[in-house]
Amino acid sequence: MMTIFLLQAQTGSSWSTLVMFGLIFVVFYFFMIRPQQKREKENKKFIEELKAGQHVVTIGGIHGKVVELHEKTLILESESGAKFKVERSAVSREFSQMLEK
């Protein structure tokens, strides 16, 4: 009789543990994973839509104007006239968006 009671208690606690892990995963997904995926999607779209003449900031902090666009790279021109060849993936934001925030 005691063994049946213990088996039922263990089964009940395993279900509650399973439900608790499920709830933790759901909360983790909606507060961590989903927003990150949304940001990555927006950044990918921004990089694909870059145009010559836009003022951008790279992830390294270089501010410049897009002069030329290539398949995987672009040429930035700084205010001093220096030109940099950078990967498209290194562009973080448009400069005008940085001024608004």
C-alpha cells in the first residue's frame, strides 16, 4: 500500500516538473528568442536594401557614406575622404536613425 502511494507521489511530481520546464521554455522563447530573431530579420533586410549615398555606422563604430556596393562588400567614405572596404554584415545602422534615438 505504501509503495503505491509513493509511486503516485513520484508520478505527480514529475508531471509538475515537466509542466514547470515547459512554462520556463515558453517564457524564455517569448522574452529572449523571438525578439532576437525579429532583430536579426530586420538587420538582414536593412543590409540587403543598402543604397549608395546612405550614411551608415559599422559595428566597429566607423561612420561613413556608402559610395559603392558589391555583392558581399561595400566602400565607405569617411568625412576626411578616406575610403574603407567593409563587409556588408559589418554595417549596423543608418546614421540618421542613430541621431533620432
